[in-house]
Amino acid sequence: MTALLIRGATVVNADREFAADVLCIDGVIAAVGERAAREAPAGCQTLNGSGQYLLPGGIDPHTHMQLPFMGTVTMDDFFTGTAAGLAGGTTSIIDFVIPNPQQPLMEAYRTWRGWAEKSAADYGFHVAVTWWDESVRRDMGTLVQEEGVNSFKHFMAYKNAIMCDDETLVNSFRRALELGAMPTVHAENGELVYLLQQEVAKMGITGPEGHPLSRPPMVEGEAANRAIAIADVLGVPIYIVHVSCIEAAEAIARARARGQRVYGEVLAGHLLIDDSVYRDKDFARAAAHVMSPPFRPKIHQDFLWRGLQAGQLHTTATDHCTFCAQQKAAGIDHFAKIPNGCGGIEERLAVIWDAGVNTGRLTPSEFVAITSANTAKLFNLYPRKGVITEGADADLVLWDPTGTKTISAKTQHSKGDFNIFEGRTVKGIPSHTVSQGRVVFANGDLRAEAGRGRYLKRPAFGPNFQAVAKRSQELAPSAVQR
């Protein structure tokens, strides 16, 4: 039996914070409150949480470990990426299976499951639908009913590669509704991006500064509106990943005001970094920031924060996808050839706490909501994850609100050679991370072990989809009897 007692911390859940001891036995929270110390077995390991918060372990709903993309593979695999996450307080991820065009979904899924066996933290998968025929429809059913996948990704960008056309979106969204699975979308109009990439290059702009010019905010806004409209007609909930601009955030807010079940995700980078990085004189630094959607002018960042505060945006993620300078140099002659992706899994909690809680934008409970609880609820992991309560997984972060750290690629645990938050000093950092009831990070000492992570089966949805079905029945049209 492994036992861990955390004493004297302030427990923070999404609904409240309160002083309590927490006892973990064999990877599960066994007691919260006065019983915890009483029931702690002899020889139990004890952590002193005095003056600190105890938070549910972070859940990153958007990572790309070991991703083959644009002719290369990301620097972080499932071990190094999840280990970096543990160092930053993230104890679970939801990564992406991305089949090639015409590749069977189950074949791609089995490949990614094999890669992920070395994960140091718990993990699940969204599976991308990149093409359509009857076999895709069948495989979606197998994934939901047998493999515990309850979300499917749709890329509206990357023309001539993995981009979904509207027909595929409609077919996949309908199938997801039948199965009780959440459709998610990368919202950018791929046709416009493809055109603008060529137009920008014709202007003689081929460096990284051309990247945001080829993907302006309206390109994202149009795709978000279109995906939301399709979901509305079909009556299926929808989750928009990496919302980066006012136009997309407004599309979500408008739909929610109509009563539509639409959910938005924001990346830590989009909350803190603006598009001036693309005009850096140093190609390597500018190229290191190339991701899609790109970083935006400062005006968009404040709007994203307001969306989180208002509850119109729901989760925070990283899109952790690390390429080194040599890999990024593939686009030295044209920005469209730069592999898209940035890191951030280790830094997400600290930079959002520093810029959110320390500035009064967020309360500690709201911080927990957007870094773990909402993701757990939206993807049916709650209350196993995202809350400190008896019976939940013992995935915890002991958070020192007075601790400071200056972020640097030189000290990060990710295998990437660049950090988009380089030089930023944050106040509020994890002192200890607990995964499955074991201390895996303690005051700078990372104790991650390859293969300790478990695959998270996520059952098909209940309340959201039941409500949608009832509403659909309530509003069902009828023929006129003549």
C-alpha cells in the first residue's frame, strides 16, 4: 500500500476553497478533512502544505507528443513531454491521433497508443477525422464504444493534407451526435489560408512575418462561425480549440447567448504573447513562434481574458508541439514550410496563475476551473479528475503562491530548444506534483518514470447529449394533416 498525507494546505476546487488535510491511498483520495490524519496508516509519507494551496492536477486538453508533421517529428515524445508537464503541475493530457488521408482511423489509433505507452502521466486521445467513407463511420463507433474515445477533431485548415471539407464535417458531426461524442474543430478557413500564403509571398514577404499575414483573424472567425452553424443545424455540442482572436471568441459568445452548447479553449501563449515576435530580426527566434493560429495583436489578448472571466471560454491548453531550430529552418525560404508548433506544457499553470490570479483577473477557484475541472467535465473525466474529493484520482499539485521562477529554455524539462515564455519571471509555482498518489516532482526534483501513465477511457457523454436529445424532440417539426 502507498499512502500520502498532505497537511495544512488550503484545498482549492472549482466551486470553493477550504482548509483540509488530504489522505491518498493507492492512487486514490481516501479522505479529505479531519478524518485524513486520523486514518493515515503507520509509516505514511507526509507533506507539509502550510501556506500553500492544494489544487487538482492540471489537465492539458491539447497536446501533440511525438507528432509526425510537415516532414519531421516533434522533439518531445510521450515520456519527455508528459514529464515536463509533471514538473509544471500537469498530471493528465489529451493528445491527438491524426490519421493520414485515407488511413483507417483504428490503424492510426493503434499506432498512437503504442507511442504513448512510455507516458509518465495519464493520457487520453481525441481522434481526428481527416476523410470520410463508411469505414470511418464504423471506426468512430468502435473508438467510442470499445476504446473510450469521446471526442473527434476536425481540421478546417491545412489544404491538400488533413483539411476537412464541409461534407466531411457534416457526416462526422452527425455520427458524433449518434455516438454521444464531442466534435472539436481547428477553426481556420483552409482555402483562404492557401490563397493568402501565395499572395503574401508575391509581395516579397517570405519570412516568418508572413505567417500571421496569411492567417488573419477573420480567417479564424469565418471558420468558427461555419463550424458553429453546422453544429447548430445538426443539434450537436461543439468545442472550438485554440481560440486566438476576437472574431472567434465573439462567434462562441453569440452562439451561447442563443442557448447553443458551444465551448472554447484558449492557449496560454495566446493569452500572453503578441504578434510582434514574428518581426524579430533573428530568423530562428521569429520562426520558433510559428504556430497556427498565430499570435495576435495585443487587443485580442485582453478579449480572451474577458472570455475566460465571463465563462464564454472554458479551458486552457498549450498545443504543446515542439520543433527545434534545425527543424524550423526547413522554412528559411518560405514561411509556409516552417513546421507549426510551440511548447508550453510545463509553463501553462504558472504563467496563467501569474497573469490571471496575481492580477485579479481570476480567483484560485476560477483558475482550477479553466486548468482542470472544466476539461474533466467537458470530456467526461469528472469527478475522477479535476476535483479534490474522496474517490477521485490522487492527482494533485501543492502550489506555492509566493514561489518565483524565471522561465528559460536552459532550465526547462521539455526537449525543445526554445521557450516562448523565455525570461518571464512568474510568482506562483508548484512545489510538489502528485500523480496517482506518488510524489513525482518535489522542489525542482523531477521523478517521472516512463510507462507510469495510464490510458484514460472516457465514456460517451451523458447530460449534455441527453439535454440535446430532449430539446430536439421538443422542437421536432410535424407534417400538416390535410
